[in-house]
Amino acid sequence: MDALDGNAIAGLLHNVFSSEMTTATGTCATCGSASVVGELMVYLQAPGTVVRCPVCGNIMMVFVRRKGMTCVDLTGLAHMAA
């Protein structure tokens, strides 16, 4: 599976957060590194959309569409600031 950058989910992020999020900074809960969301590694071919830390590979965000609703798991994200 080839990774895309965080810009690949700009529309999804806007739908979930109602804001432009690719320029927000996300901090990995595992290694503590901070990256602009547009620089995170995105996998669209997984069950759902998986977003990983570019430093340690930790899963930071998962988005799954179910019954017309987008479910979001942000447990791998320590902090996000716009």
C-alpha cells in the first residue's frame, strides 16, 4: 500500500471538523513529534482511512464510514492545534 500525504483527506477532514485542517499541527501520542496534518501518512486502502505519524508510524487517526455516518478514532493523537 502506498501512503499519500494528509492533503489527500482535506475534504474528509473538512466534513468532520467543519474547518480547514491540513495546516493544523497534530502531535503523536506515541513519540511526541508534531507534524502539520498535511505531512502525515494517509492510507486510503485500509478498512477505512488510516492516518499515521511520519516519524514512528503510529496510527494517529482512523476514519470509518458506517450507515451514512463518519466514525472517528483519535486515540493516537495527543494534541491538535489549528
